[in-house]
Amino acid sequence: MDLMQPPIPSDEPKAPPPPPTSADQPPRKPVGALKKVAAVLVACVSVLYLINPTLGLFELLPDALPVVGNLDEAFFTLALVSALGALGLEIPFLRRR
């Protein structure tokens, strides 16, 4: 056997690599107690605001204003999603690559 010859390729197909699992992802950093409290407060305020946009008890921007009227609801939706992500809820579109 000549050591300089390249190996002969086999006719067997190679198996595809296994799909990534949660064990392959880096571990999340622990969230501090103050950050958890702030995230819970932001989530609660956001939920209260989003449940109550048309009751008129408190409204930052009136919805009658074109385009700008819905920005407050968009802000509180973003705040709620961010707070849930900070609390450890896996939200697919927030996952960093």
C-alpha cells in the first residue's frame, strides 16, 4: 500500500449533520432580581395600557390623530414583548443569531 495515494471514496452516502438542539446554544446569563422586578412592572403596565386603549381612562396619544395615534400602542406592545423576553420567555423573532 502506497502512503501517498489519496483514499478511495466510498459509494455510501454521508449522513446529514444532526439538527441543532437547545444544548448547542450558549447558556443565557442569569437575570438579576432588580431586572426581573423592572421587567414584571413594565409587563404589567403594558398589559394594563393595551387592555384599556379604547376605554379612555388614560391615553397618551389620542387615536384620532392620523399615524401618530397608534404609536403609543406600538410602544407598549414592544415594551411588553421586551419585558417577556427579559423574564426568560423564548420569543422566536427576538432570538439573536
